[in-house]
Amino acid sequence: MEAAEYGRMAAIEDRFWWFQALRRNMAGWLPPPGVAPLRLLDAGAGTGGWLKYLAEHRPDIAATGLEFDGSAAVWAVQRCGRPLVQGTINHLPFADGAFEVATSSDVLCHAGVDEAGALAELRRVLAPGGRLLLSLPAYDWLLSEHDRAVHNSRRYTETRLRTVLSGVGFRVQRCTYWNTLLFPLMVAKRKLWPSQGSDVEPMPPMIDAGFAWLTEAESRWLRAGGSLPFGGSILCEAVRDE
């Protein structure tokens, strides 16, 4: 990812509607508090927004981050106060079965990631019965200047994601698109009025609040067990059975 993108992310990810929606959706699929002690790996922690959220809202989870970029790792440690290791998702520097949960957001889509190898590594570091939560961008035909700025080389359909997960030995528990209500606006912006760089930019407060309200409605539906037929991103839960 371009170095400037990490700066933009660190500056606004605590309040920007999209990052808020991502954290709500991921949190809604985590095991509830008190079920059992949980060790969680965030593979691709970026500037630490998800780790900070977990520290504030799920102190029962022992979360560890992994981040490839050194400057992003420094930001993440400063912001979240959780352990963070610099390394690559292609070769995770953790022991077999070290975690009960692994999360990863918009990482497998990166040009430098070996998709099958990274998923096999995530499976390796999960204990039997461990859960993998992924959020990834949807539809190759939506590749844009934003994807190039963050070094995304592929986007996903639900069918493709299920196939690659099954191919490395995961059992897909559930899978759904999200960012559905705003999807027509996303398509229009990327196809009719494309930007020349990242989409991670501050928005007028009223627009940001409106987008947050719409995505919160989606999050409530997903937490209740619903699914969505299309959208700008895909959320998936997979299990290591053995």
C-alpha cells in the first residue's frame, strides 16, 4: 500500500463511516464474551483501528496484530496498546494452533499476497475449531484508482471466496456481501466520476453520518443472522475443523 494511504487511514479511521461499519460487522460475528478465553490474530492490522476497538470493547480477547509495513506498525502500537509483530501474512511468525480466532480485512486482495499460501498459514495458526473472519472487496469489475493506491490486485465474489477457502481446508460457516444500500452510489462514483486516488478522504459530517446510519442498519441485519445479496464488500466466516 502507498505510504500516504497509511497516513490517511490513521487520521480518520476512528470516525470514518466505512471503518466504523467494518468494525461493527466483524465484532458482530465474534464469539460472545464469556464463552471461553480467546486468543485473536489480526492479520494485516494496518494502523490499528480494529485492535483499538477490541481493546476498548472486548478486553476479554487477547488480541495480537501482524503488519507488514513498518510505519503502519508504529502507528498501530501507539494507538491500540496491544502486541504487534511486523511480518508477512504469507509466512506467519506464530506457532501452529496459537489462536482461536483470526481476522483479516482487505489483505488477501493485495498484489503481494500469495492467496492460497496466506490462507493455509492462517489455517495453520488456528487451533482446531478455530474461526477465520474475512472482509474483502467485491467484484473485479469494480477495480479502481483506489484499489491501485492500496495495491489491491483482485476483488471477490462469494462463489470465488468460498472456493478458495474450501481449497485450503476451511469449512465456510457463513458468507454475505455488505455495503449494499450504498452500492449504487459506489458504482456510480467509480464508473461515472472516478477519483484519481484513494477513496479514504474526509467527508462532510452530514454525509458521513448518513452513510453511517445506513450501514448500521445493515449491521443490525447481519448480527441477527441475515445476509445481503450484493454489495461493495464480502464478509465471511470459516472454521478449521481439525
